[in-house]
Amino acid sequence: MENIFPTRIRSTTPTASSITLRDPSSKNNPTLTEKEKNEISLQMHLHCHHGNLEHGFLKELESKYGVSRWTIHRLWKVVHQSIVDGEAPYLKPKFKGSINSLALDIEKVRNADLSSRMNLNGLACILGCSYSTAQRSVCKGKVRSHTNAVKPLLSKENMENRLKFVLSKIKPESLPQNPTFEGMYDYVHIDEKWFYMTRTFQRYYLLPEEENPHRTCKSKKFIEKIMFMAAVARPRFDSDGTCTFNGKIGIFPFSVEVPAQRASKNRARGVLVTKPIESITKEVVKQYLLQKVIPAIKDKWPAGSNKHIIIQQDNAKTHISGDDPEFLKVAQADGFDIVLQCQPSNSPDLNINDLGFFRVIQTIQHEKSPKTVRELINAVEVAFNETNDVTLNYVWLSLMFYMNEILSDKGNNKYKLPHMNKKRLSRLGILPTHVCPNKEVVLERLAELQEQSDIGQQTITADEPSIGNNIDVQGEA
């Protein structure tokens, strides 16, 4: 005899549709969830009188939940027995997932070389499982994914200079009781950056029927680019949170206007065309600093503020020193006292632009999709101006937290990037303007530097007699 009740498909995972009534016309007899079984049990209790159900109620449940009458009868048998025993039934699902779940030896991952677990295929090979099982182990948190960036190599001297630089940013009057980083409102950070016309790889989100974008260029190695010099200070806000100075001094392209040498379909001969400066020399950087950056600082600096301004730059060979006569002449004019300061070597994490401001500008710039050099310059300038002053203030606060990590890491750059929830603190109205490093760490680093200084001084003093003796011997010879 043919079985009129098809085999039930057993599904062990309840879904969001478990409380939705099933189609009575479809009798595939899916497994009832725990919630559905207890709903049926409750309804049976409510419609039970003197140990018997109301006439036709089982048929009603069968249609309501889309299951066979055998399933409903089995449930009624359990409920009826509980009524006889005077107990409240709690119906659990019959199946609770896979009986023999695959046991993974996670310790194999710890013992494997890093180069062999850079993708899920390598991880699956180490664990001896399938690709999907390795992916599930990552989703469950048994293995975590990590994107690693190469950082500058620091020598012992580099780390010592980084420590000295960070310690110099602590207010002297706050030591030793409550060390606090200064607000750095009198600093201007400058840096250069190449901005490209487009990225080699770009992610888009498309509808299923949309056609994939087709982007072309003559060579991926020579995508058109132009260098900019950016200068930013820390934004200032009044007691009501209104920005009184956005801190954006300016961003200046290294470009030149030249007449077109020949006619084309886009322009006539002799029309001025914007071209990037190919060779960025020390003289070019000096010219931009004296003729664009410093005048912009003097023009935009808040009235009534301290006119002793420190311009911080990196140690690029194209940068001038602070004792350059032409720089001193321009920097000390108009009542200003502007000085140049170099950040420690191999320390991009101590410059606001490299720390995060350039990334913000690039994100906005690529949304403009420029096609020419002139459009690229306009896109970068618009992105610079569109950047929120609050975002720039967040980057300055991040710099203070990074300096705190540098102190804890003894000048190294191996620290984990801190996350401070600045947006949440800002919403709560408790966003700090200054950061206080750990008192014990600060005092410990000061003692270490003082000890190294004393040892170095003793070494120099001990070497002086031998140097003199050598000179005498050479003189006698």
C-alpha cells in the first residue's frame, strides 16, 4: 500500500517563520519547532474538557499548522498523559542538531606558520576540514581574521627620540602629579601626499541587472597623479560647541599652468593647461612654504590667539631647516613668531595628515570621479573643504591617544591601535579636549631617559683623557 504521508523533512534550526501559519494545502509535514509544539499544547489544554478535546479541534490544528493528523494525534497523546498525571507538559524538539559534530583541533592553527594561514584554503588545510567548515570557525570566533600592515623599522635611537618627542608634549606644570598632554592649539602640521586619478581596484555596489563598470587606462603603473601639500591646525570650539576656527589652513597642489603646444579635439593651441610639477625639489617645497603655507597661516589664524606657531614637518630631504634665513625673514614678519620643528624619523603616526586626515580626503575625492588633472585638483580641494571640522578634531585627539600608546610601548610602534568611541563621547557631551597619560608610565620613562643620559655623560667623560693622551702621543711622534 502506498504511503499517503510523505517522509518528514527534519530541520533542526528554527527560523523566523516558525510563528507563521503554514499553508494548509501543503502537507510536506515539516518538523514543528519547539515554540509551535508548545503553542499546540497550550491550545489543547484550553479546549480540553473532562479529558476529551472538542469535536473537530484536532482537524482544525492539522489545517492551521499544515501537518498530518498523525503528528497532531502524537502530540495529543503526550498532552493527555500530562493532564492525567497533573503535570504541565513542556514539549522539546525531537532532534537537536548533528549528533556527531566535527571536532576541530584549534591548537593546530597556533603551531602552524603564519605564511601558511593567510587565507581560508590554507586554514582549512591546517585544520583538515572543508573550506566551509573553516569559514564557520571564523564566524563563530574560534579563529579571528587580521589584516596586517607593514610599519617603519625603528632603531633604538628612533625609539628614544620618539619618547623624548612625546614627553615634550606634556605640560611641565602638570608633572609629576597629573601629567597631561598640551592641547597643541599652536601647532600646524604640514605634509605632502600623492593623489591619484583613480584606484587600481575599486568596489561598487550594483543591482543584479546592472552592467559592471568598465574602467581603462594605458598602464596601471602610471595612473595620473599630482602631489599636494596640506597644512592643518587643531579646530577650536566655544562653550556651546560652535566651531570658531576649523583648523584647515589649506591644501596646495604642485602644479603649473603651461600653454598647449599643439591643438587637439579638446582645446586649441596656446590654451593654458594644468600640468603637475614632475620634480619636487627642495627649492619648490621652500617656495610653497614661504609663498603659500605661511601667508595662509597668517591670513586664517584666529584673531587674539598666540602668534607663536610651530610648523611640524617630517624629515624629508626636500624640507628646509628652521634656521633658513629666508624662512626666518617671512616667519617673523607681521608680528608672528613661526618656527619649524621636525618630527622623529620613521614616525608617520605623529603627524595629523598621515595619521588619518589624508585618508578622509581621499575617500571623498574618489567619489568625485575626476577625469583630468584640473578636475583632480578641484576634487581634492573640494574634499579638503568638505571634511568636517569635528572629524579633524577627532584626528587630533587620536594623536594624543597614540602618543600615550607610544609611551606605554617604550617608543616602539608595535602597539595596538586604540579605539576611544569618540563619537559616543561627543554625543554624551563628555568628549575630552586633553588626554592624560598614565602617571606611573610617564615617571618611569622620564627616569629611564635620565639614566641613559647619565650613562652617556659618564662615557664621554671617561673617554676624554684617552683622547687627550692620543693627541699627546701623536704630537710627540
